[in-house]
Amino acid sequence: MSAKAGPSDGPVALPLVTQRVAVVGLGRAGVAHAVMLAHVPGCELAAVADPRSSARAALRGMGFKVPAFARVERLLDRVRPDAVVVCAAQHERARVARLVLEAGIPVLVERPMARTLEEAEALVLLASKRRIPLAVSHPLAFEPVFARVHEVVREGVLGPVEHARSAMFVSRIFAPRPRRGPGRLDPRRVAGGVAAHLGSDLLFVLVRMLGVPVEVRAEWNLLYGAVEDELHGMMTLADGAEVGFDCSWSVPGYSRASTVIELDGPDGKLLASDEALELDLKRAGAGFPSGYSRLRDADFDAPARFDFGGEALWSHDAAFLDWVAGGAVPANEAFAALDAHRVMDALYRSAAAGGTRAKVAT
Amino acid sequence: MKRTYAAPRLLLSVRSLDGVTRAPRERLLEIQNRFREPESLAVTLVKAVDAGAAGVLGSPSPALRTALAELERVVPIYAVLPALSPQAYRMLEPGVEPLIARARREAGLAARLRMNLTGFLRFSAFRRGDFAARAPVLLEAGARLLPRRGLAGVVIAAPLTDAALAGDHRAFFESLPRFVRARFHAVAGFETRNPGLLLQRLREWGAAPDFIVGPVNPRGLGMKPRPVETLAELGRGGVPLVATEMRAGGLCSLEEGVHYALEHGAHGVAPDLAEMDEVTVELRGVGARLAGVR
């Protein structure tokens, strides 16, 4: 039995007025945002900044003819964009985001929004005090399958979730990382390994959907360097429900990042992955009939006007620009992202302490 | 007599072996396991050509190269370059220079010399980072991985095509086909995940590659920017499109997908290994349909 896919949770509204947007940091994420922004109607890529001349040349080499600066301060002086996407290196991210916020300009910052929880909290506080839009890049929340999962859970179709399991895997790291250069992951310059870089996206979806856990415990494996390549966590929600969380970038067979969420409730079960959403419900709800339903990813709306490695990033960036233009607050606004950052911080504290229970900061 | 370059009408796509075809992960793993032995892939390639395919669309991955080395006869290859797995691509910084640096590290002496010569002739050292000037150097490295006799076409891989498309890099789309034809005496194509937009831009610029490769299917999956816009461009009959992902990730049959693509103006089709159970039988069926619309 298959139900028709409904509208996705992530708003795909388009900005009503032209937004001049700058991108700071031209690594893989920054370039992906630049590409997407160039294809959101009503958005103009106004400028870019990166201290590396090779990174600026790479974007220019793709054909982008926009002013390029080595320093963000100069970009803000010269261009004065309507919004800035901050994809600077993790150890620089909070400083750059703060600079932009202090200039009164809305910010979409790559995840994690800062290297430490303290820096992240200070950023969110600043944006809140100044009433400036601040969002954190969490495209998984805009993947049509996972946006639909959020709706299903929030509508209570499964009843209170009793058990949850989740995992995010990709085949990426299978050798010691270089000691210097772009591939290096120095623990003094990054928030962490796979959980910070990859798993935090899943963590955001879980926390937003199920609430902030009260405590966590975690173990990690450092296979190829000084940051974790695998992390296994268990999170306890306020009502006692347990949420499993696994992530690894060192498992073979996952040429693309793969995410799975399994939820059990008294009224049904749900299994969601990048490929499909399966439900087994005791009674109808959220647009699904009772019994078994399965929707494949291709059954969902695909609103992105440009594909550069997936559907979600376009919707994600379009939703942020809509917010900047006065539209609805997107799923990935900074307060929600800060909750996920706090959980990630607790997972790291627990893993560093050998798997002891760690309270989640509030 | 001037050589003409015609777009292929039926190709066997082995892009699923590169991990880039839109198919369930289990299906991709199954296909990759099934063709782990080079002999089994080699036999399939030959059978595909015998069933009417003009050639094979795929990256010169170790699996494809080993299979081709098994064969005594020539199987025409439409090589998708640069040959990079999704995970290898993700590990590199964006732009063309990291790709060139990687290709140079992996190339033999002869390939490196050829890369240097091509770069020198195009003054590419003075235009570092520029896709139009530097991509030929990259193509030299990729093409050297394949037996020269079988190289029927060079198709620029989607990550490069779509990056240049995003930047509206007109010179890239104008100059690359000229380079491919002159250097390799092969047809030149662009693989894309945004077929409607690419067709529109090529029309506006007057750029004329021999063909593009991109998704067309009855569900509109991957037909960016919108299915209706993609179909409108197809209907204008500009640059020929060879359709891929006709089964829309498994939502419809190959027969439906092929019928839809051809009916809406696709010049040819490239069904993937992951979209077929019986390659010979299904390719023959597709070939018969193509003959019907010729």
C-alpha cells in the first residue's frame, strides 16, 4: 500500500525581493552554496571571500564573475550584502559569523556553527539580541523524506516514540589523514571528527523531532587520526525513551552518505532512509492509511531548480533567503541548531570520558 | 573528406559501477558485486554491442579497464571524464586544479608529457583554475587510461559540467567539444544533472557539443530545472540528448522510460546496468523501439 507524498516540511518559498548574498569560505561547502544561490530565483551572488587565492581562482575558473576578497572585513565594507553564507574553516567560523552579525547582516553558517559550544552560544545570543536572522546549515532537515518524517512524528501518528535508532554512514576516510594541508583535521582547529562534520546533520533532525535529550553516553573510535572516525551514542529523552545514534565515515559500501532513522511507538513503526519512507500504522494519520505504506524518495516533490549533488541544499538556501526577506522562520534557525550542538558537545564529553553518562547543557 | 560527429542513439551505461546512478544502494552494491570479475563485465559489454548498442558509457575505472583488457575485439567507449568516484571527488578541494594534480600524480610518464604538451599549447599555465583552459589537460590524463582504438566519445562528467553551468562558463562549453574532436577524433558530450538548463544555455550561446547526457523519465525525476522546462527544450530539437535514469530510480519500467524519452525528443538512450536484469534482451527491445522512431 502506498500513500501519496504530501508537501514537505521544509518551506520552499522563494524570496520576494532580490537578495544580494555573499559567501565566505570557498571550500567544497562554500562552492556548493555559491552554486545553489546562483539558481535561487531572486538571489544574486554578490561577492565571495577566502584568504586562499587558489580558492578564489577556482570559483572564477568555474565562470563566476563576482568580486572576490581575501578578507571578510573588506567584503563587508565594499559590497554590503543582504545576507552572508559563512563556510569559513571551523576555527575561524565563529569569528567571521560574529563580524557579519555585528555589521547587522543575516548569516547562514555552515555546521557546526562554531568549534566550541561556548562560541556557538555566544553567536546565538548575539543574533538574538540584535534580532538578526542566524541559521545553521542542516540540509538533511530539508530532504523531502526526512522533512516528512518530522511531520509524521510531530503529528503524533506513532504515539510517543519509545525507541529510536539512527545512523549516518559514508565511505570517505580509509587512511591516515595528512599531517598538514587541506585534509588535516587538527583537534585544536575543528569541533571534532565524523560527528561534527557529518553526524551533526542527523543529530539536528533527531533533536528537532524528538526533543533535547537529558543525558547521553557515547563511545568513539579514532582509526586514522586525532579525531573520531566513528561514534556510537545513546541518548535518553526526558520521558525515558532511548535514541541510538551511530555515525562513521570509515565504512565501505557507502559511496553516497546514507542516513537511516527507525522509530517505534505504541501506534506504529517508521523506517526512513534516503531511499524510502516506510510506515506500519495501527490507525490512519498524517496522510497515511493504517497498515503498511511505502514511499520511495522519487515519490516526493523535488522543488530544487538546480542539482549539484542533491535536492536539499537548494531548498535549504531558498528557505533561509525567504526568512531574510521577511518570510517564515526556517527549520534550521540558530536556536534549534544550538540544541543539536549542545547534544553533540555532550556526546563528545561522554566519549572522551570513556562512555560515562553526560548531561546535556541547557 | 570532413569527418562528421554523430551522437550515439543507444549506449550501455555502466555508470552504476562508478556509484553515480540513481538507484537504491542495495541495487548498486548488487551490480558492483555481479561485475566484480572482469570477465563477466567483458562478456556483458560484448553482448551489449552485439545487441545493438553503439558503445559503452562509463568512466575508465579499474573495473572497466580490466574488462576491456580481457577483450580482443574493440568495444567503443564513450568515456566519462574525469574518472572519479563520488567519494574521491568529495575529498578534493573544488575546482579543476586539484583534479589535475591528482591525475598528474597517478599518470605515467608518457601521460604526464602529453598533459604538459597540451597545457603548453593552450597557454594553460597562465590560466590556472580556468575550466576552459585547464580541462583539456585533465582529459589527456583520463583518455590515456583507455585503449585509443576504442575511444568513440569523450563525455565531461557531471560534477565538472554542472559547476561550469552554474557559473555560466560559455567558453568552456564552446571550446571543449572542439578540443575533443580535434585531439581524440571522437564525439564530445556533456553529462549533466540539469539537462533542461544545459540545453537552454547551449541554445542561447550557440554552443554545439555533439550531445548531452542527462535524466529523462516519466516521473520528471532529475529533469532540472523543471520537467516542463526540460521537455520544452527537448522539443526545440537543439543539441541531441541521450537519456539516462529512464526508470526514475525504479518507479517505472525501462520500456515506459524509453518510450517517454523518445516520444519527448530524446535523440538516444543509455540504459544502465542497474536498470536492467537481462542486458541483451532489454537492449534488443530498446533497439527495436529506436528503429521504430528512426
